[in-house]
Amino acid sequence: MLLRIKNLWVKAGSKEILKGVNLNIKPKEKVVLLGPNGSGKTVLAQVIAGNKKYKINQGKISFSHKDISNLSPEKRTTLGIVLAWQAPPKISGVKFQDFLSKINKSKMINDIENFDLKISSILENELNTNISGGEKKISELLQVIALKPKLVIFDEIDSGLDIKNLKRVCQLIEKELLEKGVAALFITHNGHILNYFKPDKTLVMLDGKIICQSKDYKKILSTITKYGYEKCKKCPLLSNR
Amino acid sequence: MVMKNVKNAHYYQIDNKVKNITAGKGVEILESKVAYKKYPWVRKYLKEKPSKGYFIWVKKQVDFPLMTCISLASYKSIQKLSNLLVVEEGLDIKANAFCNALKNDLCGVHQANGIVILKKGAKLEYLHLHSWGEKDLVEPNYEFYLEKDSQLNYYYKNFDPPKELNFKNYFEAQENSQVNLKVYLLGRKTRVKLEEILDLKGKNSKGLITLKLVADKKSNLEAISKITAFNQNTGHLECQGLLIDDGSSISLVPNLVCKNKKAQLTHEASIGKISEEELTYLRTRGLTEKQAINLIINGFLEK
């Protein structure tokens, strides 16, 4: 197992956000995590990446059989866990191109112009500054590729991108990450990413718990489309967990 | 930050010894005491007879940046300088001024009174770099006089401050002239007092003062910035402070004085700390906490 999360309970301040999450991801596996806004998906992503804003009260996160629950974010990145942020913060005065060179471990990034993405404004601007929401997603993806991960967590990579760019981004993910054996956890509330990737496993998170899991993403998607997230607890798949 | 080729400086002084004066064509460079004797008009600007310092008179357009370098090299060395820079009408000049200590523990004193004159339509881009030892006392006091239609872009950068820095700048802007001052200072184990006074005297003169100050390692930074509009002027004052540790403090005092109803003066001032979210973000990119803090500081100071 590449990533193993066992009975994870997490608080932000005094509020319990994650309430006993269990999640396993194998090497090369593609996993999709669906859930409505506020269900705890982003907190889960941040906790896996090592954000100390969130306190683990119970449970354990292991990566390649090593307990990483108390590791710093940079050590997790060095081990191979890389998060593509949903809303990356602005870093004033730091030019994206310089930053990318600083963190780059991948030869691919040296041929960045071949990616067929409109990235000139990203390259010229400061990190996450004066660029659109879609460009931020592309910026995140380029950084992810530069860091040569073993596991990528894409937090809402499919929101804010137009169809054309989403397609290109997904092609890039396929070619530069998935085909090279990188495992991926796609976090999404709208499920658009499922038009491009056929996951090995699809999960649904509600109120800090993973309430549903299936290998058949179509069944889950159709259930959500039909009943909405609020009615997921009544989903027939739930009894098959 | 040390100047790489001090031998190329047009004026180069170590402690109180002038090592080199090289004036290019169109520029006259002298010790200020020599100029004081040679040109009676110099006395209009240098009120007292100077003992040390430079006189630079740019008479014709030059295509190279003027460079001065003044260093402290000996233990307890004391420099008291009177400098005068005059740029003649319509010239477009760049000047780089380096003042530094060659060692970290000299306990030196660097005091400089400087006058900069921009004649009608002159333009000066002036980069002033300071790099000091931890035990030095530094007290520069500069006055800039901008005649009609002239323009000054003045960048002061100090990323290695002395134990104590008292830095005063006065700017007087006549009709249609423009002052753009940017001060970048990284305070570590230091006590700094900055005073920036800008008098917009002539009609349509404009001024922009930007301060970016970082206080780290028990530093105490105080900045008083004042813009006065005497005429139909526009001016903006932007002061930003970044506080790194709890033992440090930053005090920003923006002051706008409007003496003409058609003038427009504005200011923004803020003091903040490094955002935890930014730190975490950079750490998820593989940077250590220290590397991430340095990157944020360097970005803030546009290093």
C-alpha cells in the first residue's frame, strides 16, 4: 500500500472536521473523492500534505509503510506526496519561473514550452498573482510535475478551467504522471474529472466521513446526479460497502 | 551586498583615505573640500567647509552609470562626509552609490550629509546600497532639490543594517518635477530611524514614497514619512512592514499635509506577519521553514 489512512480524526480549532476517515491508495492507483462543499475533502488533502493548522486527534497516516502523521510538509514532499492546492496563496515578489526552477527535479519542466498550454502569463507573473483561476490550476500542475511525485492529490483541479484547458490539463496529467506510474487522488465536487479519467476507486465524503466506496464510478455518479449529495446516505450503494 | 569592482568606482574611499577618483568625459569629480575652494557656488549648497566626501558635477550626458564606493575598513573608524551631486539641465543620469563596512565587527561610524541637485529637466536614477557590520553606527542625511521638470527615481536598499541607523531624506520638488522614492530595509539586530520628508512645492509636482521594512531578530524600526502639498500636487505614501519575530517592532507614521484644495494626497500603511498559509504552501513545495521564510522576505523586499 502506498498511502494508508486509518481512523483519522481531525480538528480545526475546536471543530471536528474529519471523523474517522479510512483511505487506502495503492501504487499507480487512481482514486476519486467526491463530496459537497464543506464535507472535509480539502481538510483531508491538507492533512495528508502536512498542514499543521489541523490537529490529528486520533488515527494514523502511513506512506510506503512509514508513519508520517508527525512529519513536516517538506519531508512529506520529499517522500513523494505532492498536493495541488485548490486555492494557492499569492506569494508576492517571487517570480513563478524562478520558483519553478528552484523546486524543479524533472527534466520535463525544461521543455515547458512543449506542453501546449498558454502559460506565458503564468511564467512572467509572481507566484499565484494576477493570473486567472484556470491559470492557477495549470501553475499547480506544473509545480506538481516539477516535484516528481509518487502520489499527487489534486484538490479540485477541474474547477475554474474551461473545457479546452481541462482537456489539455488532463492529457498532461495522463502523460506526465499517470503513465509514469504516479498514483493520484482526485478531489472533486462536480465530478468533471470523471469525463477524462476512469478511476480504480471512487469514494464519497459527507460530513467528515467517507460514506461510500465503489469501483464503479458510473453508479456513484448517477446516484449523486439523481439524489444529490444530501441524499447520499440513502444511496443503495451504501449498503454494499 | 558588496560592490564587485570597487576599482571601477569613479570615487572610492576607504575610511578617510581617497583611493581613487576617475572622472569620465562630461563629469567632474573632486573631493568636496577641493570643490569648496575651487567653485564659490558650491558654498551655496555646502554650508560648512567640508573635510571629506565627494563633489560630482555632471555637465554633459554620459552613457555609463556613475559609481561611488565608501567603505569602513578599520576598527572604530569615523567617517564624516559632505557630498554634493549636481546634474545639469536635461541630462539623464544613472548613479550607483555603495556604502559599506568591510568587516562585521568594526564598531565604525559613517555620517554623511549629502546634497543632490537636479537642474531643470534632469533625470536621475539613483541606487543607494548599504551593507554594514553589526556594531556600526550609520547616519546619512540627504537633501534632494528638484528643479522644474526634473525627475528622481531613488532606490535605497539595506539588507545588512548596522547596529544603529538614523537616516533622513528631504526632497523639494518644483514645478512638474517627480520624486519616486523606494526604501527596502531588512532589519536584523538593529535599531533604525527613518525620516522621509517630501515637499511638493511647484505646481503639478508629484511624489511617491514606498517603504518596505522587515523587522527580524529583535530589531526596532521606526519610520516617519511626510508629504506636504503646497500646490496642485499629487502624492502617495505607501508603508509596509513585515514583522518576523516577537522581539522586534515596527512603527510607521505616515503624515500628509495638504495646503492646496486641488492637491490629492493619499497613503496606505500596513504591518503584518508572515502568513501561515504561505509558509505551508511553500513547505509543500519542498522548502524548509527557514527557506520558505527567506523566500517570502526576499519577495517582499523585491530582492
